[in-house]
Amino acid sequence: MASCRQVDSLLQAYVDGELSNAERVVLEQHLNECAACVGTLRHHQANAAFLFEVFSEFRLKGDLRQAVMAHLPEMEHFHTAYQTPRRFEHTRSWSQRVSSLMPAFAPALLLLLAFALWMFWPPMQAPGRTIGMVVQEEGSVTRSHEELPEWRNVDLGSTVRQDEMFETDSDGRLMIALGGRSELKVDFNSRVKLLGERKVQVDDGHVWLNVGKDERLFRVYTPSGDITVFGTTFDVAVLDNATVVTVATGRVEVQNDITFAALGPGQQVELAPEQYPLKPVQADPVTAMAWADGLVADEKAKALFDRTDLHEAARVMRAEQVFVLTPREKNISEVSALKFMWKPGAYESGHSSYDVHVSDTNMNPLFRKHLEGSLFDNPQVTLHMTELTEAEMKSVNGVSVLHIKVVPDTRTGRIETSFEVEALGN
């Protein structure tokens, strides 16, 4: 089957009816099995329909043939059979006289053509599927992409592609509307990468997010750790050695390499690598997010975004899987490992990785584990034993009920796996 990258280059030609029969068969077969590319196709179709409507008043409404013929010079007639035609009375024809002047006018014509191309040629767009739109920009804001690495200025109303990077200067701010009814605001001196409509990487600076409710998770990745949310409003400030997360509404989970913590409205946590435990504290979200209040979407740009179907992005990932284990009922007094089992899949690549959050009877965080997506690539492998460290074994001893939450991390792929989980020990 063709890859998503190969199919993406054919989607616009498919909408325009320009594919060969063979290309159309390959593309339609891929669309039958890939919900993500179906969503991208809907975006192309919506944009084409929108452009058709916007430029409807400029479409040609009549036949130009008569108008063109009316302005052509009339042919001269012969008056008698013996009269010499006027065109033979001159040694040089009109076309010859014009041709003699071409060398003098050629440089000017080339300059005029180059200027017209520079003015009206469409701006370069990054590859990948459309996941959002710039609905406000202030000051100096630039964008880049791995396959289009040159940094370019950001235009209001321009579409945002998957894996695009944005950087604001000391006077620059940015607001992006994302698929799934989510909004992202970027403050001064910040740098972010849009991995998807529900995946954002914050490398530096300060961002505000209002996440639309969806059955999929919204993930934010920072140098200090990761943030997982459903529908909520929160603020992320990436500092030199830590990341500060503040929640206004909803519920947010943060995690580093060792553990995780849950935050509710009016709570804040400082997230640092290998910090244990993570301790949420009370905070004033109004003060922490005051900078974002002055950054409001442009009405025309927002209306343009609302006319697309980006807010109807395909729902292709299950949010999470939750398991409740009772080791004592199986006569296990000391848990030493977790056993993950799954059914073999049909794909040999593109699987999602998973974060495993382990909590006690009262849902207090104990520790976290990680399952790499490559574990599920081999159809012959259908189980994995995750050994617990000595510290992790001590944390679960005496706990009557273990809550295991398996959360997808789609940076490695979008193919999900259904699990069964058991606790092992003595």
C-alpha cells in the first residue's frame, strides 16, 4: 500500500480530477484504510469549494470569441485583378518592423514578467496535511519546516501544516486555530512545533492553550516532561531548567521520566527532569494567563477558518485504556512485574507508543513506564514483561488495588493496540 507521504502529493490532483486511472486506484485503496488521509482529503475538498465560491464573481461568464474577432485588424481587399496589393508596395512588413525593435524592448519585457511573477506567484507552503490556520499575528513571527528549512514571515490567514515550526521575536506574538476546536497562543521569544492538531512541542517560551473536547488526547511535549489533557484551558512556561504548568479549567496530567501528577483548576506545578515527586500547588490562573487576554483572533481570519472543516478532524485514536488490578486476590503479596498482552496486528510499522501510569487505591501516582511502538511491529510477539525497579516494588507493596492507565503517544505512529494487563509476583 502507498505511504501517507506518497498519497498526500496526489490528493489535490485527485480533487481536480487530474489523476490517471492507476493513480486513482492506488489512492482510493489507501483512503479505504487510512482515516488520517481521509481527513486531509476533506480539507482539500473544503478549500477547493471555498476558493470556487470566493472567486465566483471573477469567473468567465460568456464567450470571448466575438469580442476578440471584433478587435482584429480587417484584411485589405483587391480592387481589380490588375491592382498591386498595398502590402507589396513596402519592402518591410509590419512583423519585420516589430521584430527589429524586439532587441531593444526584450530586457524591459523580461523585467516586467519577473515582477509580475514575484507579485502574484503563490507563497511556498510546507508539505504535510493542513492542521490549522493563523488567526492572529503581531510583530516579528517566522515559520519553518524540515523540508522547507528557510525561515519565512507568517501571514495572517495562512494555513498551518503538520510539523511546522513557529518562532516569535521580542515583539512577536501568534495565535493559531487548530483542528478539533482548539486554540494556541504563543507569547514573545517562544518557539513551538506543531506535530499535529492535538500534538504540540514547546521548545522555549510561553504558550496558552484552550483544548477542545475530543475523544482523543491532546499532548504537549517540553524539554522537562510531557503534558496530557482532554478539554481544558492551561498555560505552559518553558524555563531554563523546568516547565511551569498552570491550569484554569479542566484536568491536566504532567509527567517526567520517573513519575506523573494530576492538576485541577487553580493548580500549578513545576515540572523538571527526574524530579520526584511532582507536587501541585495552588495558583492564580488569571494572573498567570493575563498575557494571553490581549491576543484575540482576527474576525476575518477566524471566519475563514470556520468555513473549513478543520474542526471536524478525523477521530482516529482511542484516548486511553484503564485497568484495575487486585494482586491480593491472586495471592500476590509482592508485585515484581507487569505483563502486557495483545493480539497480533496486520501492520509491521507505524504503531503508537504508550505511557503507562500506575496509581494506588486512592489514585495517587506511584510511577510510570513506557512501551515503545516497535514492540508491536513483529506479529509473532504478543506479550511484554515490564520489570519493576526496587523502588517501584516498594511503592506497590501493601497496595490492595492498582490502577493502570495506558495512554497513547502517537509520535511513533497512529496504529493503536488493545491490551490485557496482569500483575506478576510472589
